[in-house]
Amino acid sequence: MKKIVTYLIQTVSVLVMMLAFSCGTIAFAELGYSAVLVFTFGYAFALLSMYLILILHELGHAFCGYLTGYRLVAFGLGNFLLTKKSGRLHLSRTAVIKNVGAQYIGLKENESDQRTILMLSGGLIVHLCLILLATLFGFLTTNWYFAGTWICLNLSLLLFNALPVGITDGAKIWELLQHPENTKYAYMMLRHSAQTLLAPQEYDLKDFIMSVDEDVRGSFAESVQNLQGLVFILDDNIELAKQQSQSVLEKTDNSMSKTISQLYLLQIALIEGDNKKAEEYASIRGVKSFLSIKTADMQIIQAWYQFKVKKDVVQTHKAMKIARQKMNSSRMLRDEKSYYQNWLAELEKELTEGV
């Protein structure tokens, strides 16, 4: 029943988004433009409006975060990311999370302050405010097609983000309402994300894990458990790493937690030489999406997969080249970077010996 309701809301969200673009074109048609300009200006207006709304959504998180004691660390749109270091903003072209339209990362200054849900609600509050403002604009101007574009865009994004599934704001809010104790795991993941952006080589991954009870549910707790699984991989405790990732995979209903655990199981399969398992995990859509990210760690996993499973030397060298290029600017923490550098060197040695 939950899946049916989710699919229904997602369908409505898509339909409302399509209606927004239709309103944009009709708005320019009423101004007397030609058919070509109507579609050009209409779609451009709707598209630019959507990007502006995404920025306002993240600013809503940032503002509510400021009110509740969060310090801005990063703010991004698409593949562009602004990171605040030593009071200055630095622009990079690598997003924190792949396939997410906009992103905000804040670091909690006082973790005894438990007002996390307000920060998470900031984007949803912005959508509600923009719907009210667009409605007011419609009443004042009687130009309901321009107003309707913004009403529909915000309604669509509100419906999608309020869903308590996946990595949406609604899912995070719902988790903390059901499991307030998971706030400590949320803060831990915020510290980890912030450190990878600000000064990755000052800490090891071990500094960002904590004990998690087996019966704890929720994406924040599962993220900490997945980090623990990666620590086991870095320490060459492969059996423990496999048990940890399989445990998360079996109990989670969160798409991101599931994909991360599958990615680590792929890595383990490559280490163990289980090509059949590696092929199984690498063929999963979410894992394939991660393997396409041009970061050093992902491209090293990709290179080993192409070398061991696909036997494709050309693609292996291509992935290795990207990994070398991205290594110096990598956001991996100290122990992660050392591990992947050594793993890359091992692959280079095997290729040389093979030749």
C-alpha cells in the first residue's frame, strides 16, 4: 500500500510539473508571441524558474539552519558546489551527491541543540511560502498563467520532497520524528561530510564512526554502519566488512543506504576475486550510477571491475587515468586516500606484469 501511495504521489508530482511548463508557454502565447517564441520563452521561463526555486529551497535550509545553530559549509546547484573555507567561498564542479538537483551542508555548532527537524523543513517551508506568494501575485495581476507556473513548480517539488522515502527531506524528517535518538547519527554524518569538504587529510574515517545497535533503523544510523563497513575494508577485515554491508542491505528500505552497501559488496567481491558476484552488483542501476562518478575512489573500483570482470584493458586504463587526475583533489579522508592509492598501485603492477 505504501508503494502504491508513493508511486501515485510521484506521478501527480510529474503531472503537476508538466502543467507548470504548459502554463509557462500559455503565458507567453497570451502576450502575442509567435509559436516558436512561445515555446522557447515559455520553456525557458519554466526551466529558469525551477532552478531559481531549487536555489531558494536550499537557502531555506541554510536560513533555518542558521536559526538553529548550523554553520554553512557547502551550497550547490547541479554539478557546481560552493564550499566555505576560512571565511571564503570556493567553487568546484563536483557535487556532493550524484543526481541531486541542489545541495546544502551545514555543520552543527552546538549538538546539544536538538532542533534538527526545522533545518530539514526549511526547503518545504520555502515551497509553501512561494505558493502563497504566487497565488497573491495571481490575484493582484490576474495573470494566472505566470502565477500558475510558479504554483505548479513549487507544488510538484513540495510533493516530491515531502515523500518519506529515499533521500528526500520528508524521509529525514519522518525518521527523526520516529527515532529522535538518530539525531546523534545525523550529526556524525554532517561532521563527516563537512570534513571531507574542508580538510579531508586531517582525519581518518575511524574518527567518524560510532557504535550502532543492531535494532536501530533509519538512514542516518545506516550511513554510520556503512562507514563502519568501509573501515573494515580499509583494515583488510573483509569478512567483517561483508557481514556489515549485508546486514544493512537486508534491513534497509532506504535507496541510498541500499546502493552504498551494494557498492561496498561489489568492492569486496573484487577483492575476493568473485567475478560473478561483482558482475551482479555492478549491474544494479544505482551502483552503475555511482561508478560513473569521476572521483578517485569510484574510478579505482571501476578500473578493477573493468580489469577483473570485463577484461577490458582500454576501459581499465581510462578509469585509472581519471583516478590519477582526481587523486590530488580527492575528498577522501587520510586513511581512505592511502588505501585507494595502494589499491591503484596494485592494479598498475598487475597490468605491468600482465604485459
